[in-house]
Amino acid sequence: MFHSSGQPGRPVDRIWLETLREFGRPVAVLARPEPEWRRMVGQGSVDGLLQRLDLGYWEERTMLVQVTTQRRLPEYVRVFSTLETAALLDEFLFNSSPDGPIRLPNELAAGTGRLVVDGTAVEAQRLTCGDYIATLAAVGEEIVAVISTAALHDQAVHLTLDTTAVPV
């Protein structure tokens, strides 16, 4: 993981640009993050290929929103991981609080939701656990997931695709 020195939401620092180049695909970022939110990026690789980017938005020591983008790997890669809404929600609850993992009754409510990507609504899977919501959808060739508190979810599902370093 690394912290960005760039502007929230649309980072432009050298490490972010290098990460985008390596990823090679558009990456979902919040369209309207709050100016005081800090951003932290996590990565997931399979067989040496960058497959997943997690963009966490933090205030003080609490993660408020996580936006995950996972790309499809080339056909020759035989090992891959999939994004599962419940696992992403569990991961968020485990990592988001400075006081340790958030423990909630395992009462999950599944339904449908939407992501709004560059102004276009995309139908999505939605999973709610207490005051936390995870929404996951295919956006183009990528899978995008947003996890947040219920209070921030309407803001968090508005995304834009960062293509700053994607070759044309």
C-alpha cells in the first residue's frame, strides 16, 4: 500500500501513474471525494500480474470508502481470483476502524443496486450488513466494487474512470 501526495480522488503522483501504467486498464475512483479525505492504494497480483487495485478513502484513521477495480487477466494465466461482495465487505469491516475489526451479526441482506460511472448508471449486486453496504458490477471489462457506510454510499457509488496513464 502507499499513500498519495496527489489530490484526493484524482491522484496524479508518480507512484499512482506508474501503477496505472502497470494495470493497463481504467481504474474506478470516486467522482466527488471530500477534500479532507486521504487516499491509500492497495494492490493484488496473480502470477506477477497486477490484477486488483483497492483505493481506500480515509479520514483521520478511519477508512470511509473503498473502491476496488479488478481487471481480467490474459487467457494464459491459469490462476486467478474473483471478487465476491461478501468477502469485500468482510475485508472492509476488518480494516476500516482504528479500534480493530468491526464485528457485526452475520445478517447479510442481498439485493440490487447501481453504480454511476461517468454519469451512466450500471446495474449492480448489493449486499448490506448493518450500516455497511457493498455494491459490485461489471463496468466494461473490469469488475468494480464500492464498499462504504450506508450514510456515504449514495456519494460513494458515483465514480469516474481514471485513464491518466492508460496507453491509447
